[in-house]
Amino acid sequence: MSKKIPTRLYLAEDEMPKNWFNLRACMAQKPDPILHPGTLKPAVAEDLYPVFCKECVKQELDDTTLLIPIPEGLQEFYRAYRPAPLIRAYFLEKALGTPAEIYYKFEGTNTSGSHKLNSAAAQAYYAKEEGLTSLTTETGAGQWGSAMAMACAFFGLDLKVYMVKVSSQQKPYRRALIETYGAHLIPSPSDTTESGRAILAQNPETGGSLGCAISEAIETAVKTDKCRYVLGSVLNHVLLHQSVIGQETKLAMDKYGVKPDIIIGCAGGGSNLGGLIAPFMSDKLAGKSKTRFIAVEPASCPSFTRGRYAYDFGDTAKTTPLLRMYTLGSGYIPSANHAGGLRYHGMNSTLSKLYKDGYLEARSVVQTDVFDAAVRFAKIEGILPAPESSHAIKAAIDEALECKKTGEKKTILFGLTGTGYFDMSAYISYNDKTMSDAVPTDAELAKGFAGIPDIPANK
Ligand SMILES: *Cc1c(COP(=O)(O)O)cnc(C)c1O
């Protein structure tokens, strides 16, 4: 069979997934349970209800149900911008002169500009169904805040977004977008919460971090009636929602008889990567494929490649339950000149387990190389990629060039998670050649590690 593969591998609307795909159900060795920070015992649903919507808690703790139905009201919302395009990168293959076949799944076609809307819509939908009236969250680069603002506008919920202060200054248009959709934006750390005031007292000049913003958002959710907190990455229910990415990709590839040898995704907290690989990793765990999976992270925030596998907090104020993950310590803040996103200190627990057990590889890349790849890709394929997504582009190009050396005709798939329209200040510093690389020293990382809790499970 040598049917020519079209540039866009189309799926029809009625081929979109009706269920989420729970990768944990396929794992013989499960990720370690979430621990209650006080008792150090596995957390139960009641521990998490004050913070998260009930349905999300249920999904978070479920590591046995393979297929979880996507509610019809949510499928309806997805149909407004999905299925997302799966594109054969013919132009890039030609430009690189590689025998490899390259594909990418593009999640940047919605206005918020990234895959984050997939989970934002799900979390807003469940909050509304539960009878909540408002939500709080944090945002770093701004994609998650934009996605939540869109989702809350659609499903009719109020939203407070704590935005990492440096990002709110660097990205006025992101801020404007979030506010245009009706959300209330607060630069973090702020004086509106106890945790924000504590962080400011210690370090009044701080530009903030995702960890601080999370502490503020959780505090506000817990103290407000009919309000809960939503998180856009790291947690297992977020990966579950993102499994629409992998399921669409697998179905479209199966239709055309394409089997990926290598699947690449950028990794911040792990949600797009976890969602993209879910059904493919299931085949690998069942011994049905030899696909390689590669997580790509910034050298300035190297959770997988230089982090510790330990139980750690999700936030700076150390208020969240403990997650066993690759972590740089919840107090770790990447260098201020890091413009490329993916700045969270930890990594999703399921991906951490897969990495620990050798099913997933990881590599880190410096930001000037990432932007070299981003600009090259934009010129060749036409899409201006988000800096985060460009980590995956960089690795995909490297793998394709490796095939050129060896003459192997591998099939490479990567996740193109979003567009870079709101990241023009980063592109400006790249174009001006003022962008530099910031790789933490071992001593800098040691400071972060010192904040990892000293508990028996970490011995
Ligand atoms: C948030 C974001 C990421 C990283 O988050 P993950 O949870 O690791 O997927 C990657 N790309 C874009 C465009 C993002 O907005």
C-alpha cells in the first residue's frame, strides 16, 4: 500500500473521541499515590474536595478505569475547534533533506492559542454542573489563564486569575485577552492573600513564580463560598482531558497506516505530552510497539533531566498534597531571562513513573537553540510556534537530521502545542540577539532541592 499521505490527515467530526483515555489504567506499575501533607497517608477524595471540583477529584484518583465518558455538553464545545489538524511536514522534510517522515499535531487553532483549552473547558463544565459559581487559577505565560477565561465565559462562571508578575508585565496583550473574556486578573505575588503577603515580605522585588501564584489561587478558592481552584497542568485529571490529542492523532494515523517510531513533546508539567502519548504508550506497555517517547524541557528548568524523584509540594507555600514526581523543589524559580515557558518546578506523577521505569526518555535544550528551531520552522512550515512548542520542534529537527546521517526512514510525530502570537517580546529579544541561555549551576539547583520535604517516603 503506498497511498500518498495528504498534508492534512483529516478526521470527521463524528470521529472525535467520546471518552477520555486513562493511561494509568494500562500501567502494571502505577504512579505513587498523592499523600496528605499532614498525615502522610494516601489522600482520599474528601481531602481534595475543598480545593478541586468533585468530578476532577474522582478522575485524579482513578487509576483503573480506562475509558471515561466525555459529557455531551463538553463534546459540543470541543466540536467548535476540534478535531485539531494533524499535519505531515512535507516542507520541513524537504528543507532538512531527511528521509524521515515528520508529522505534527497542531493545538493552536483556538483563540487562547494552545492545547490548554481542552482541560479548561472540561474543568469549567464540571464546576458548572456541580453548582459552583466561581473558580480561581494561576497563569504563567498566560495560555492557561486565557483558556480558563474563554471556558468560564462560555459556561458562565466568574474567574480570578493570579498571573506571575513578570509575565503580566512582559505580556500586556495576554493580560488584555484574559480581561476581555471577563476574568479578573491579579499580578502575583499580591497583597490580596496571606501567602502572597508572606512571599512579598521575604522578597519584595520578586517577579513571582507559578508556585507562588498557585498558593494564592488555592488560598482564595478555599476561603470563598462555591469557589474551587483549577490547575492547567501537572495533575492526572489534566492529562486525562488532554488525551483527546493522542486519540485523534492515533485514529488519523491508523486510517492512513502510519506508525510513529518516535513521539516527541515539550514538557512543562507534562499535560500535552501525557495526552499525546496516552494511546501510543498503551501499545508500548502492552508490548505491541517499540515507539520511543521523548520529553523535551528547557535547560533552565530541567525537572526530568536534573531533578530528584521525590514527594514534593505543588506550590511555594507548601500547602498542596504531596506528589511523587521529578522535581527541582517547590521553591525553585528559573532565571528571569528565561522566556521560553515550561517553568514549573515539577513533572506529572504518571510521566515521572514512566520516565523512572525507562518507558520515556527526556532531554533538555537551551533557549537560543529553541528559538533557532522556532524561526526555522516558522519560515518553512508557515506557523509561528509558541516558545514552549518549539522545544519539541528542536528535538524533532535533531531526530530528523540524525536520520539523514544514518539514512534511516523513521516516522517522527511531535506535538505543536500552540502559537507564538503573544510571545513576540521573546521573539524580539531573539531577533535583537539579546536573548541568552541560563543554565542553573548545581549549587543553584541544590537550593531548590533543600526545600524538598524531609519525610520517610523520600528516604
Ligand atoms: C502550557 C503550555 C505547555 C506546557 O504545559 P504541559 O502541561 O507540559 O503541556 C506547552 N505548550 C504550550 C503552548 C503551553 O501553553
